[in-house]
Amino acid sequence: MREMGRTSALVKSLPAAGALIIVPTRDIGIVVERIILELRGPLVDARCKTLTVTQPEDLTGIEAGLPVFFDHTFDEMTSKELREEAHARARQCNRACWPVRAG
């Protein structure tokens, strides 16, 4: 149940305008999608996407347009190299979604 709580907290924090959620398996992606629909409703669900990343080639699905979030299971179940690559790519995309402005 602890994992469900962490995923629910992630879903509650997603922007209403939509997001891309990175997951380590398609089954976990389905669970995340169901939680989004249940907790946030069909409008937010329609604006959110899940992306299963299991190998470096999957990282091409991470592109600017939607803010990128990671389900906690991705970090727990993914190799260090792939995890670091995915987080670096997500940071680049998130800068485009939420530019930092000085003062």
C-alpha cells in the first residue's frame, strides 16, 4: 500500500494541463493511468501520457511539450545508467515547460 500512496501523491501533483509520466513497465503504466482517471478525472487523464522506458532507445519518447514526471518505481527498477540518462533528458524538457526567470 505504501507504493500506491506514493503513486497517488504523484498523480495529485500532476498539472491539470497534462504531463508525461515515465514508468519502468507497461503494467505499471496501466496502474498509473487508472489512478489518474480515478483521482483526477477524464479531462486530466486525457492530457496525461505514460511512457515505458526499458532501454536507451525508449528515451526518444521524452521530448519537450509536456512536463516530465517519474513514478518512483522507475528509479527503483531501472539501471543507474538508464535512470541518469532519462532524468537528464527530462530536465531538458522541463526547462522548456517551466523556464526559470531571474528576479
